[in-house]
Amino acid sequence: MKNTQQLINNIKGQLNGISKMIDEDKDCKAVITQLKAVKSATGSLMQKYIEDNTLSCLGRKGSVKIKDKEQIKDLIKELIKNN
């Protein structure tokens, strides 16, 4: 799997391409297809970030310290919340 920065760069490239498509008044279906691709890529980025940083988010490493179960529940809710 690509690293986080590669995924971010891919998303930036996709967004720049979409911007150009819109400026050039490209076909609506083609623009929507690319927007869906960005949405999927953003989901992949979030998954990769979560996989790489779960322990840090839970306070086992890094500066954030989660002290109780309620904070953990809130974090998990945020992670799995739909758009």
C-alpha cells in the first residue's frame, strides 16, 4: 500500500485534474466519475492514516493521552462516522 504522502499527492493531482475538467467544461459524467475517485482515494487515505496512527490516537505513544473509556468511545465514533 502507498504511504500517506503518496496518497495525499495522488488526491491533489486528481483534484487539479477535476478543476481543469470543470474549467474546460468537460462532460458532467466524466467529472462525477473523477469526483467519486477522489472520494474513494480520500477513504483510502483515512484508512491508511488510522492504521498507521491508532496507537498514537489512543495515547499509547505521542503526546495525546486518553484517560477514560468515554474518550476512546468518542474517538472510535469519529473514526467510523459516515461522511
